[in-house]
Amino acid sequence: MWKDARRRSMRHHEWDQPFGEEVKRDSGGLMLSSYEDGAAAYNRGDYTAARRLWLPLAEGGNADAQTMLGIIYEEGHGVSHDYAAAVTWYRRAADQGYPDAQFYLACMHDFGKGVPVDPMLAAECLSKAADQGHTDAQFNLGVMYEDGIGVSQDPHAAVTWYRKAAEQGHAKAQNNLGTLFVKGQGVSQDYHSAAAWFRRAAAQGDVEGEFNLALMYENGTGVPQNPHAAMTWYRVAAKQGHTVAKARAEQAQQCDKAQEQTQREQEPHVLRDSIEFAGAFQKLFREVATNAPGALHRDPLIASMQFSSLYSPAEIVSGISAAEDAGLSVEQGVICFVMLSAAIEAELQKRGGILQRLKTKLTPRQGARANAHSVMFNYLCERPPGGHMPDLEAFHLFARAYNENLGSEREMRKIGCGGRKKPHV
């Protein structure tokens, strides 16, 4: 079942700066330095001082101060909870057209805090804030239109408001918009668009977005079927407490054990395939290095070295294993290996600062590796084996497997064992 955020998540933002920094003077033209002083007091937890500094500003009509006093009374910061007082201050700021106050006032009507529960008034307040670009208001208004709460049910309006919030980066709106694309409600059914929105939500850590993206990969809906990617996202969602994702991940683990048993029964054949893959990988990798622009061979740091000395056996084996674990072709595996090597080398130089940037401070092998990775990466971008570069998901799977394999290789050398551990992908 596709999962969306069915219930409105009306809650306050974490507040860390004045809402309206452009408001610098009161009606009498006096500088409102006390507002910033109140903000500083609030951020350090001195709510009594913040309330004392903001109260005269709020009484003078400052919408920022009025909204913050509403939050203080609603949350009980330095005072007893007083929802009625919170509603009063929110309403005074909302009447001035202040979108944050309009959103918070909608929360109070939605949950019946200080006022009777009134979904219609909540929707009205949300609409005013949403029209001003308030993303949480846009998202929650989308949910109300989807569910028909406080307004007539209207999937098209739900899509409109979800899209407005999603395009501003609201993760839950991105997930819900993806769900409507899957269902074809309020919009033409479009699995590719659904997967794209799920991916954007998942990238921000939205647990339902992660789960839905996993479903897309498992079923090959809107994306190429990829069991490895599906399990990766199921496990990410499971770590955040998603029960269905956890169950699917555990089920996959049981399937993996059954497959391992089957593989053991077919070990001679699998071993032969693995050796052939490794040989093809190394052959193509050397061809790339040989055919890369002549700069790779003209560099005196590289010309004096054997190519094999640029990479340790553990690195080569980990790259081959990662390509196999990620289900990549030889061509895509080689590209990912060069891409990851270049990224790692660039990060090492960046962390090393000026000492790494000075050639005199690099050992011959360090200088050779840095130059080799850069030249080979540029070459592959222009002439990728197989005609195309791997997608981002394939690269992430390869990088994860490579790091696990390399770590296993190093750990086994420490304890004096040969071979490598099989990572659980």
C-alpha cells in the first residue's frame, strides 16, 4: 500500500531568528532593537526576559512580537500554558496579514486549543497563509482538500497545494504529491513523476517517501526494477521506525539466507562466473588507463611507476566485489570505481589543505594517484564504456558496497585471515 501523510502535521517550526527582519521601526519611528534583544533572550532560554521585551512591542502592533508571545503562551515557555492568551496574540498578528500567525491560529482551531474545534475556520486561516507562500499551510491545506476536512473534497485542489509546497522543498508534500500521481487522483496517473517526488522526499529523510521509493524499486514502477535499491530504502525507513519497511527488510534478509544456501549448492559455477567477471573488470580498467589522454603517461610521477602500484590489491578486489554486489555490469563497475576513486582523492586533498595542494608535499604515489584519477575520470565522462554513465542510485550502491568490502579486507588483514567477508547488501 502506498503511504502518505494522511493527518495534518500542524506544529510549530523550530524558531531561531526574528520572523520579520524587515520590520525595524515601530509606528513612532523608533528603532526596535528590543525585538532583537528579545530574540537573543528567547534563543538562550530566558523566556521571561523575552516576554518582557516583546510585550510593549506587541501592544504597539508589532506582528513579529505578537506571534512570538502567542508561541510563549501556547508552549508554556516561562509562563503557565494559556491557550486563550495564545489565540489572542495569534489573532492580532493574523489580522495584520502575518502568515505565520495565520498558520498558528489555524492550528488552534484545528486542535481546539483555546477555541472550539472548527475545521472550517482552520481551513480559512490556512488559505490566507498559503496564498502568501507559507509551505506548512500549503501542505496542510492540501491534506484538508484531499480528505474533505473543513472544505469540500477536491483532489485537484489538493494537488495544487501539495505541488506549491513540494516545489518549495516540503518533504511531506512531495511524498503526498507522489502518492496522488500513483493513484491518479486530481492528476493523470504518472509513475515516473511519482517516483521523482518520492525520491525528493526520501532525500530529505521523510520516512514515508523512503518507503514509497522502496516500493517503486521493488515493483519496477516508474523506475527500473532494482531489488538492491529497494532493500536499501526499506532499511533506511526501518531505522526510522517504519514497521512495514522493517517487516519487508526482515523478509528480504530471510530470502538472502535462502539464496546463499542455493549459491553454496552452485558454488563451482558461481566461482567461475566471479573469476570471469574479475578478469573482465581488470582488463577493461587497464584499457581505460591505457587509452586515457597522453597526459596520464607524460606525467613524470606516473611514467616512473607501474600502473598496478597506483592501487592496492585490497582496493582492486573491493571495487570488483562492489560492482558484483551492486549487480552492475563490468563497464558500469569500472566507471563507478574511477568515479569513487576520484571523489575520495579530491576529498583527501581538500582535507589536507595547503600541504596537499603543494606538489612538493605529496609523495610520488600520492601525486600520481591524484593526477591519474582526475585524468581517467575526465576521460570516462567523455567516452563511457557501454555508452552511458551509471545513474546516481547505482553509484550510491557501489560506494556503499565498496566501503564495506574495503573495511572487511583491512579487518581480515589485521587478524591474519585471507579472503573477505560477504557484505549484507
